[in-house]
Amino acid sequence: MKVLSLFDWIACGYEALLRAWFNVEKYYASEIDKYAIQIAMKNHPDIIEIGYVCNVKGEDYKDIDLLIWGSPCQWFSMAGKMLNFSDPRSKLFFEFVRLVKEVKPKWFLLENVKMKKEFRDKISELLWVQPILIDSALLSAQHRERYYWTNIPWVI
């Protein structure tokens, strides 16, 4: 499986795929935090780091099986100001939409915080799928509800 991970942080997506017994042939990671990159590379030296998401060109990743994204959530979070798409940082969400269109991966998975219905509906409209709400307490000691948008058929 060839994976493109945007906002990769410390390669948790890679780790999850390996623990789920997926054969990860190539893992491209878009991350800008130098400390997160150091941790990711220490744990998975085969990661191909590709830098800032806005500089990623979809034409360079036409053979991607899975495109994953866990973007900054401040503009949607109920704990924040809920500026949604009027927050300047929200342009980063549109990078995911752009790359889904350009890369045309077999599957995609987007994760973000629990948010107002109007924000969810806009994201669903742009991705053509409805989200699934999952509480992290199912798999960890932490209660954190998150929305997941995906076209993975065995998840839907």
C-alpha cells in the first residue's frame, strides 16, 4: 500500500496501519514541525518526508492507495471560536480537497473534531461522503469524539 499522509505529526497513521497488518510499501509524510519529523523518522526511517502541504503537487503522487489527513482543528472546534471557513487557517482543509481531486487515491480518510452540523455538512458536500462519529474511548482511556470522512468501503 502506498500512503500519502498530510499533517502527519509523528506518523501515528503509519503506526496504525502497521498494527492493523497492512503492508505499507511507501509512506509519504507532509509535516512541518521539526520535532515531530524527528520522532517519526526515528521510529520509521523509511518515511519519505515531503514538506509543507501547500507545496505538495498531486501529479507527483498518482499511485497513492490511501490519502490520510488529520488537520488542525481550531477553526471547527467547539472549544474554540468556531470561525469555520472564515478562519485564515481553514485554507488548509481545502488543500486536502485539492489533493483528493488531484491524486485520485483509491481511498481517503479525514479526521477532525466534533463540530457544528453546518460545518460537517460543508465538509461532507465537498468530499461526497457523510462522516462517522467515533469516540476514542472505544480504543483508549481518553474520551474524545472525532468525525471521520472516508470512502473506504468496509468502514462505511
